[in-house]
Amino acid sequence: MPKQIAIIPEPVRLDIKDGKFPLSPSCQVVAEGSAVDVASWFVRTIATGAGLKLAVNPSTPANSTGLVWFHLDAGLKTLGPEGYRLSVTPQRVDVFAPEPAGLFYAAQTLLQLLPPEIFSSKPLSGTEWSIPCVEVEDFPRFGWRGSMMDTGRHFMPKEFVLKFIDLLALHKLNTFHWHLTEDQGWRIEIKEYPRLTEVGAWRKETVVGRTYTGSPHPVYDGKPHGGFYTQTEVREVVEYARQRFIRVVPEIEMPGHCQAAIAAYPELGNTGQKLEVSTLWGIHEHVYNVEENTFRFLFKILEEVLGLFPGEFIHIGGDEVPKKEWKQSRAAQTRLQELGLANEEELQSYFIRRIDRYLSGHGRRLVGWDEILEGGLARGATVMSWRGEEGGITAANAGHDVVMAPEQYTYINSQQTRDDSTGIHRGDYLPLTKVYGYEPVPAAIDPGKSQHVLGAQAQLWSEFIPDSLKMEYMAYPRLCALSEVVWTPAAKKDMDSFMTRIQTHLQRLDQLGVNYCKQIE
């Protein structure tokens, strides 16, 4: 395979032809209607590295050579909303897709057909900007392809969030799962409840080392940490992602992982105890109470969240909910008895069902970690299976949609090399090759129910990842591998081919200034 044909993720079909198309100042880019935005994005992108100042023309010029033409073609609906065809000859480039998303992914493929220097942050001279002649037909295997980034444990600046979204788009990933609230920090402005960010967004210090709740003699760094995203910044991120055909799925944790919120509003808890924003990692016993005032509080928060995030899915966490406080709370036990529930697991299910009804009543879909299966699953809920695959198998076989996120394959906050001494990982070993080998549809799912597997995503939990450079180091190149897991047909995946192509792809990451891990295992 010629060096320049190194596309990640691997297309469904790629036929290499003789010749190449020269990209030069005399080229004309053609697009009409809703194809114009994608064509304009492509023109802006190549202008930086190649220094080419091309315009987008709304109609076909008299000269039919030297064209890069973006066509919307409703006749290609069989490719799906994200599929495309790409034809490159020495005379012209034709991009076909039934919808703009497909044109965008074709544009990403075009960029990867150019030399890696096209991704440079400044114009480069002496580079031949040509595209090898190819015929490509391509579409994704799954409709949910993404990554979660935890900004609750460690806040990440907005500028990095935007860069992270650009990198997802480069790899044809279409879902940014934004973990916004935690025991250690509340990161989104809620106008109705200003103390969530005045108090909940800041902790006085952070535990040092791999130390969790219950560990004896924890040591702290003595440094305040915090930050949050204003609603203006959130809207900017969502719009930036939309332009790159990425949906943003916000996560507002409940009924556990909420100590920061209870620190801001103690009446939300079960004990009346005044809490601080947590400075420790691990599972915390402090959870929301099940009083009507708390549901009103959460509904008001969700009202503002729905106004900021127009996408279909809203993630509500639902994981790691200790029941100790509910068992000891007279109010919780009274509610349990009034509802005729058998135990605290059913009380958690009642909690999730209340939230599910609110979201479905507003035209949205609830997503939660697989603990939401406990006590009975809300009818419209989608399960994100993280504790292995069992939760996903159970949910899919019961007719519920599933996003596969098993920790042994997708937790890329795990160490990626055997001799990793960075201290920014959670300890277990997840090399790139294991990520690449993951199959998102377990054999235990009934073949007639496999369509309930929406896709898969990677998880970047940030307990030990304090800044954006280290976040990039943990994400890449493992997200490159995951992109092929969720895009490329299973029968076309080939480890040897991927390991060859990744060498060229890493040159692209170099040009983009990505602090990726250089040691691949």
C-alpha cells in the first residue's frame, strides 16, 4: 500500500487508481445549498497548512477540470446519513453524499489523502499538494462513535474541549460525552442555582497519589482547584461540535456522585450535614434524597440543560449509588413504604424513572451507566455498559438500546504501556492493540437484538489526569484504534494494516500538536 494511502478509520471500500489530482491555487471548489458549509470548512482547513486561498463557487464553471465538487445526492440514501462516495481523478475530485454529514466525513478522508503537513498550523512551502487517485465508498458500522471526557474531577479549559472535538471529528467520531458534575466539582453554570458554581465548582485541595475514600492517612496537595463553563461557553462548544457533526451528550450525575451539589445546597442530602466539595476519589456515601423538593431542583437543572444541549440524549449517570443514607433516613424509608417498594434498589429505580419521565416528556432520551438496570429499567432508558458487557447484553436482549463502554476495553485512563511511570493512569493495563481488538456486539446478544447496540465509546476519567496535555497523552493514539472499531466493518479490521497506517497518522497528530503517547503496545 502506498505510504500516502493511510486513512484512519479504514474505509469500507478503497480502490487505488493511477495518477494524482494536483491541488493548486487554480482549483475551484463547487458546492450548493447545504453542501456549502462543508465545502467552506474544507477550504478553511487547507488554507492553513497549504496556504491555498480557494473560494466556494455556487455553480459549475465552464472549465470542468481542476474542480473539487461537493454533491448532495438523495439517491445515495442506502449509504446512510453519514455515508459518502469519493472519486479522485487527475482532472477533478467529486464528493457525493446523501446528507451533509457524509460530505464532512468525505472531506476528512480527503485531508488524510493529502500529505500530513496539510494539518500544519502555518503555511509550508516546498510541499506537493496532490491527492492520489482513488474511488472510495464508505459508511460507518455504528451510529454512536465517541469518547467521554471527565471534566468533573479535573477541570479542562474550553479551548482544549474545542481541540478535543476537532480530534474526534478527524477520526469520524460523532459523540462527545461531556461529564460535567461530580463529587469533586460542578462544572456547568445553572442560573437558577448559582451556588452550584459559586461553591460546588471549587475544592480546597486534592488528594495526592492513587488514594480513595477509606484509605488511611491521605496526603493532600494544599492547592485549590476548580472552574466551570458558563452557559455562553457551553453554547459555543455545542455549536462548534454541531458544525463538525458531533453531538454533545451532557452528563449530570444523579442520584450519586453529587457531593459538590450537596455542598452547595445541603438540603438536597439525607443527613442535614454540611459538606465540602470532595477532595478524595472513590465512591461517596452522600447521595440525593428522594424528597419532592429535590426532584423539583433536578427538574429545574434539567430545564436549563435541555436549553443548552439540543441533542436527543441526556446522560444522568446513575452509577455507584451507595444505599446507606437511604437505609438510615427516616424520610427515605417513609417514601419507600408509601410507594410500596421492596428495597432501596427499587427506590433507585423509582428515582431514575422519575427523571426518565421528565426527559421523555420533553422529547429527550435518558442514558445511564448500567447500574440503572438495578430495581428495574425505565422503559425509554439507554444503558451504557461499563462494568464489563453483562449489563449491555441484558439490556439489549430485553429490547433496550445500549452503548458499549466496558472498562477492560474502553477505559483509556488505564495505563497504555507496561513500563508507564507517569502516575496519570488508574493502574490496569490497556494497550492500543487491545482497544483495536474490541468487538462491540457480544456473541451473547440475540442476533435479532443486535440492532440495539448503538455503538461504543472510550472513557477518559480524570482523577489522575490534571491537565490537557496529559489528557491528550492518555487519549491518543488509543482513540485512533477505537475509531476503527466503531467505523470499519468487522471483517475489514486488520491489525497489521492498522499498525502500518498509524505511522503516517502519527505524523498528522504531530502537525496538530497532539501530545500523544509515542510508545505503542
